[in-house]
Amino acid sequence: MRRALLLLGACVFCSPAGRLVVGWRSPMPQPTGQAPLQAGFARVDITPPPGVGLAGNGPEGAEARGYRLRLYARVLVLADGGGNKIALVVADLPLSSLLLQRLVAERTRADGIGVDRLVIAVTHTHAGPGHFFEASGYNEQGSSVTGFDRLMHDSLTARIARAVHAAVAQLRPARVAWGSRAVWGQTRIRSLPAMLHNIPVPRAAPDAPAGLTPEYRMVDPELAMLRVDVRDPVSGVFRPGGAFSIFAMHGTGNAPSNDLLDADIQGLIERRLERHVDRDLNQLSDSAFVPRAVYLFANGAEGDVSPAWPPQSRCDVPTLVTLPALDGPFTRTLWQWRSPPPSHLAACQHAAREGIARVGAAVGDHAVALFDSLGSVLMDRMELGRAFTTLFLRDSAHALGICAEPALGMSTLVGAADARTRLQGLRLFGLFALGIEEGSPNPEVPGCQAHKRKLLDGWLGDLPNRALISGPLPSYAQVTVLRLGSRVIGVLPAEATTTAGRQMRERMLAAAREAGVPVTAALILGHANGYVNYVTTADEYTAQYYEGASVLYGPGEAAMFGRTLARLAGSLSTGDSLPATAAPPLTLFVGKQKQVIKRAAPPPGRVGEGRIERMWCSGDTLHARLRLGRAWAWLVDSGDVARRARVEVVVNDAGRRVVSWDDDPAMEMRMTARRRGLGWWEMRWSGVAGLEYRVRIPGGGGESEPVRCPAAP
């Protein structure tokens, strides 16, 4: 039987009818005799080459032309003296994947970490790659570049598994402390009318600043943090190692027209704390390209929560216009989508970058202050526990209290407030509403999905949903509850709204306390171990804003997840192995496979370290044209982390001070051509300060001639 399961796990991509994936559970923990609490950190570079689709904004998501901030998967492994381990992964990706989590668990099970002890969460950056999801609908509609790419999936699986292995190998005695801090003014409720549909109407927190508008006052402002210090193996001194946080905020700082891979606001927050730990607390004299400290910044109940981006950062969408065209002696009218002018797109993208910098700095400063405040309350013990289950959403719909057939609502077509689509405001013949506007429910809709206008149901009833929509949507949900000391954490494969998340936290905390678990607070960790779209309250569902229209299995979903989390919180366990029924084999349909990342043969001869072909200034931006490596290479081929930058900007003086490198929000790296198996890039750096600069390729790639650029006005 074990051999058969191994064959099934190895043959996950074999059957065209479906992919059977095994749920590799954690083995029985074995006491180690080590310290009562150990921790290990690791990170891995997961930045793919240009050409992948940027998922998160649906079919209008752009093809990636390059990158700005590199994408990482950060790992924290916690272990107790009884051999129990829990691995937390937070990756700079748009959506989590059940398929990815299960195949990583297959590789980490030998470390004592199976599906029940492994959490792979994502920051939900909308500037991350797709092509690795468990449901064909996400692979086919996640961006303008479609398809499931096995190379993308295999590479992410191998890289994240190696990072977990590395974190286990780095386990050291640790001291930890939980804390929280309110962060106001940096996030807002993007669908306030839907939130106000709740009965009773939610109220702002008592400490909400009076000067904020309602959409800013109604958020959950909590930044929850677990600080982790680890013992230095040489000196024996405990030093700050990193942290794990949960904060509710969409990864939508970038303008919807962005075409670069980027870690978004979350990436800036992570780097802010990591550099603070390295330079200010551990007083490291060198400035490594990759920080030594590791900060996992995970998402909470952010379903209806946007970062405080400026309105001018949301670019105009293409509009449908009529164009006259001669057709012989007759003239007919052609309808065509007209894109906004390039000057408008450049302006809104610039505004988005300013907003990202502002919010990233503000939340990053809160993270630094919270981290520092926890240094005096560290403890060398923390109880670990977990409970895990797999829900069969279609097959067990009646028992779960949800709809048996998933469906999307018409208002999903216009997109959320962060990224409207070209269908926003569209009317038939310019006069008649099509029912795609947010907040346009239909109370007359019969059946389980009441109030939801299903896609095209006005013309063809339920046929389009059954024939085109339902099948490619996910059928399973993995749900986990963790106990990390005084906190109980509900791990959801979805985006819960603020109110739905609060209700789940209350139920979970009550159940844990009733079971005698001494915890003081409950948290929701979203976007983890899979993705089943949004979860709203039943009241919010009836409003049919974007979030409610994106609830797949009807108005009972929030109650279902609330009951499941409460049940798991009341059955937390440690020192055991879960039964097979907790993680049964699943059949997944990933859709059409496509080689998005080309399997190009390496170029003949030695690739070399790169070459600087030209450097110039245009206004306040420094440009360079470079040849850098193979055309379809990942930024870090090995899947570890880079020892050094690919490109640096240095001041042209005796000290050659480095002022930027290719992990700087002010630097863009765009691939301009692929020739003879090699890649040509253009670097753009907007951080000039009126000095004389050189561009350098570390590791033997040479240095450019100096160029003086005017300072930014």
C-alpha cells in the first residue's frame, strides 16, 4: 500500500482526467531531549524569469516584463522538546495552492513536517506569478498568460521544500514573545456598504482615531507579531533572529497596469524589519545583499481591506469606442477597446509607487517598534499544537451547510475597487444595465445561491455556470488550527472579510477555552494551503459586492468555516499522528498544461557574468543596457539565495559607495530582448541625487564609465 501511494504521489501529473495527490501526514514525533523550544529560519529566492503572467487581477493581469523587488519564500520552523514541529512559510506569491502545499509536504515529511504541520501562506501580491494553482479556473483565468506550467510548479515545490529543510537544519534554542499593536490610517474597508449590511452593524474599535473617515475606522488594525530570538552557536548569546506577523492588507499597492514582478508593500515591510534587526540590533558591520534576519509577514482577514493607495494610482481601464472604417463603397462601425494613453499609465504607476513607499514605511516602522518592545518579555517555552482537516466542498455540501455547485456572481466581472476591469460601467447599447454593477443583488434568485446573479444566468439560466464556470473551480478546502503559545491561529484557504474573520476568531477562542486550552487571543491567517476565493458573512453576501459575488459555495460558507475552526480549536493535539481521514488523497484538475517558462537550451560556450553595453541619464532616471545571463533563467538557479546583487549602482568616488541594487523599489529591471539564448536587460533607477554614478555587475561583469544625473526636483 505504501508503495502504491508513493507511485501515486510521483505520478501526480500523469492522468489527463485528474491529478491524484496524497496527503502526507506528519509521522509520530519523537522526543529529542533538546531545549524546550527551538527555532530555525530560512529563505529562498522564488523570482521566475520574465514572461510569466502576473496573477491576482484576473485575465487583465499583465505579462511580467521584469522585476523590481525580488520574490522570496520565508520559513520559520518551531520545535519543542517532544519532537513536535510546525513549519510556517510565507511566500511572495498571489495565491496559495493546495497542490503546492501537499507536494512540499511530501518532501518535508522526513523532517517530521507533513500536511498537518506545514502552513504555506502567501502575501497576496498581485505582482506575483501564476501557473501553479490546484484549480484549472485559476490557471486559465488568473492572468493574460494562461496555463499550468509544470516547470513553475516543480521549481516552487523544490525551492520551498529546500528552505524548510534548511530551517530544520538551523534549529537552535530560542526565546519568543507575542505582542500586538494597532496600525491606523494605512488600510481601509474597500466595500463599506457591504460591511454595513451586517446585523448588528459593526462598530469601529474604541481606540479608532476620531479624524479618520468610516472606511479607515472600521478596519481591524491589529498587527500581531511573534518575535523570535535564537542562541548563537558560537557565543551562546541569544540574538534577534526574526519574526512572524499577521496583518490584514491586500497586496494591491501596485497599479493594475503594472508589468513587473514585485513583492509590493509587504516586501518593503519585511525588508524594513530585517535590516533593522541586522544593522541596529545585531550590529552587523557588513551590508549583505540578502538580510540575515527573516521576517514572515502574513495576511489576516483582508478580504475587504485595501492598503491606503492614492486614488490617482488606479489607472483608467480600456474603453469601448466606435471606429469608422471604409469597407468598399460602404462604411460600417467597428467596436474596439481603446487603452489609456501611455502618459496616463506612467503617471498612475508613479503615484502607486509613492503610495507603496509611504504605506510600507509607516507599517514597517510599526513593526520595528513592536519588535523592539517585545525584547524584554521573551520566554524560552511555548506550547505547540495543531488540528487539521480536509473538507470535501462538493461531495459533503449538505452536511457542511453550503451549496453543492460553486458559482461566481456577475459583479465579479467589474473587479474589486483595487483593480476595476474594462467592464466597469458597461451598459447594453450604452443604455441598459447588465447586472454586473457592484451592489446589484437579485433577491428573486431561487436555490442555494440566493441573491447572486450568476454569470449569464439572465439569458441562459444555470446552464453557463454548470457548463463553463463550476467545473474549473476548487472542490476541497484544507483547514488548520495552530496553537503557538498564548495564541490560537485559524489557517484558512480563502480571503475572509473583516467581519467574517472577527466572528470566526470569537468562535475559535471560545472553543479553545472551553476545551481548557489557556490562550488569550485568536488570529486568522488567510491565503494559506489552498484557495477557495472569498468568505463573507451571510449579510454581506446578500449585498453582492465584489467580495460576496466571489463567494463560491453560497451564503453558508462563513458559518461552515466558523464551525470547522471552532471544532478544530477544541481538539488541538500534540505528540501524535493524525488519522488518514484528516488528509485523504484528492483528485485535482489543473487544466491545460503549457510551457510558459521556455525550456531553452543553454547558449553555446561560456555565458559569462554579464556585460554593460550602455549607460545614460534621462531626466532624473539613470538607465543602463545590460546583458545578463541566460534568457529563461530564474534569478537564482539553485533556488537558494543570491550571494550578491546582479547589478549595483555606485557613487563615482574613491569609496565606490553602493546606493542601489536590483532589490530596490526605485530600481526596475526590464528584459528587452532574448537572442542566442541570452537575455538583454534595461535597468532604470529613479533614486539619483545629482551625483556622478557608475553601474557595476559584481563578480567580474565590469563597471561602466561615470555619468552625472541631475537631482530629482
